[in-house]
Amino acid sequence: MSEQITIERLLYGDAGIGHLSDGRAAFVDGACPGDVLEVAVEKDNGNYLTCSIKEIVSLSEHRVTPKCPLASVCGGCGWQHVAYDWQLVEKRANVVSQLQRTAHFDPDRAEAIVAECKPSPKQFGYRNKLEFGCQIDPKRGFLMGLHRRGSDDVLPVDSCPLAQGPLSKTPKALKGALRYLSGSNDLGIYRVGVRQSARTRSTEIALWTTPGPFPRATVAKTLGNAMKCTSIVRVMTGEGKKARKLKGVELLAGDGYWKERVAGQPFKVSAPSFFQVNTEQAETLVELALDGLEIDEGSVVADLYCGVGTFTIPMAKTGAEVMAVESYGSSVRDLRRITEEEGLYIDVIGGDAARELPGLGHLDALLVDPPRAGLDATIIPAIAAAGPRRLAYVSCDPATWARDVKRLEDQGFELVKATPVDMFPQTHHVEIVSIFTNRKN
């Protein structure tokens, strides 16, 4: 069965949506708003149909030629075929749509609250980090690359146009060295992360492995010869179901951390710790959040899910009394080191945000930057009890964010502004900085 449809918009994902003649929604990967397509139905999912492009009848004015020849098969950047100005339109539209569908906002209110999407200064060459999957193939030996679209299979690549400067060429430099090191032996390497700063010239290679014997000196020498870097580390995790459990970090060569600078603030970041991949847009997040919180000297502020302190440090430098909560041990250690080196007094608390918040007392302002799953339902009443006059919520997922917007408004907060920030050009992902006021204050 095939039918001609017009693509209306992009979903929060890599598919475009159109409607068949019988009114059913059709999701089509690789489509661009305005395309007229002949599509073939691949799967009936009940509420919608998954379709493939059989023929492009006419091209949208928003369609462009992808810069990367692997864009259609690599899972990293599914919007390369869409003109950048229209990517921004679609990202904002997805945020507005989630406020209407999930938070049940009136369309006019949603449109008024959501600002234009903040464009990235760089549309390509913006990433300070690349991560590669690794596999041992029975016929081809050690493989390293990005993941194929919709699969865990490794797609060998020599470069990535999303990575900044020399970082874009690291796959080719590392691939040969790691293949040589692996030889006929499996060193347990399942992931390789490379971070590089255009501001500090710091470059770190992190090898993620299972525990076991490891030729540390040989690996350090070989990788050091293959690529100029300031740090080489091995990150050991559990196996099987415990693969995400950190067992330890071994320094193989150099500093043992990666150095970056955001808004003039230096950061030393350990390999397991999270850090935003678009440094310039990280500064945009900080500026929007601090402007919205309206804190000053003497304000009592908490930063939940604080990571290594991207927001914490700037808040402390306003003269506010800052408490920072983070559950991941590596990030806690990084933030404590930064505060000590900077001579700042920040109460850094290692623990679960929902458990620690009730003990922080009354707050003048609160910032939350939770993982993709959003806020645990149990923390919402604790946020209300803390009574912050203003709340900044930074999110990387419009759906879970909109769910939490509804929960927060039910507890007496009012969403007054939401600004989408394009941290990830050429992909469907978008960051949101949202500001709430407390109706009870």
C-alpha cells in the first residue's frame, strides 16, 4: 500500500508527520516539512502508521543537502536535511506542543510563554565531545565508530562534522591505534570518549572498559603517539546489568581530567562527569537561568542535580549563599575541587535531590537541572515546601518537562517564560530554560 502525503511538521525525533487520505497520521523518517512524498506503510501502530519514503514527488523549500555523507545511516544527527532556520522553528513548535498536550496549556498562553529558540553560534563544529561505540567482530576484529540509526551496531567513521576543529578527525587517528592495541585480544573496551576544548587546548581520551588485566603503559604510549592529548584515562564499570556502575578510574597519562572554560570560569572535569557538549550554548543556559532567578548577595539558593557546577559557580559569584546537591560521586568530587581552588564557599552535598531538599530549609530561589527523566514526583511537594520565590528549571526533554510544569503549577508555581536553546544543531534535541514564580509569595 502506498499513498501521496504532504509532510506538515517534524516530531520530537527524526520523523516527519503527514496524514493519509483516511485521516490517519503517518510518521516518516527522513522527511522534511513541505515535502510531498509517495510513502509506503511499513507498520500499523494503532494510533499512527510508520511509513517509508517510496518517492519524493516534490522537495520542500526547507530541505537542504546534508553536509555529512553518512547522515542518512548514522544515528547522531537526523535533521541535517532540514535548513537550520527551520530546525529552530520546529524545535520551538515541539516545546509549544508539549505545553498544550501534556501540561494542558491554552494555545494562546503556550505561544506567549515560549520564546524564540536561541540559535547556536555554530551549526557544525560545535561539539566538544565525541563518544564512540566499540565491538569485536569475528571477521573484521576491533571496530570503533558511531552507532547506526536505530541500532547498536557500530558504524565506522573517519570524521564527524559536528565536532569542533581537530576533534572532528579523531576517529581516524584513534581507530588504527586501538585496533593495533587490541590485536587478537579483547581489552574489554566498549566505549571511547574524547573531549577537546577550543578554549584551553585540553584533550582527554577516556577508555571505558570492563574490569580485568590491562596493558596500561603500552596503551598510554600508543595513544599518545597517535594523538596529541593532555590526559588519558581508563574508566572501569561493571559487566552485564551492572555496566553503568562505576568501579574506578585509572590515570594512564597526563592530567587525569579535562579542562574547559565557561563564561570565564575554568572547570576541571573527570571523564565520568557530565558536561554540556556545546560550550558556547552552555553560557547561554547560565545567562538565561541567572537572569530569571534574580538572585543577589545574601540570597539563599539551591542548585539540584548540579553536576560539576556549571550553574552553581556563577550563582555563588553573585554573593548568594548556595547549596548544591548531586548524587554522582565523580561530579561531587569535581565541584568540591573547583570550589576549593576558587576559594568559594558552597555547601556541596552528595546525595539524592529528593531526599536532601527537605533539609535545606527555606529558599529564596531554586534551580533544577534533572536528567532526561525529569523530576521524581516525590520532589515536587518538597520544592513547594521550600518556598522559593523564583524557580529555574533546565530540561533536555520537552515531554518530561511539560509533565513537571503541570505538577509544579498544581503546587502553586506559575510558568512565566520558557526559552528553547539549540544545544544540538542538526538533531531533534533541544534544551529548555524555564522560569517560574511562586504564587504563594
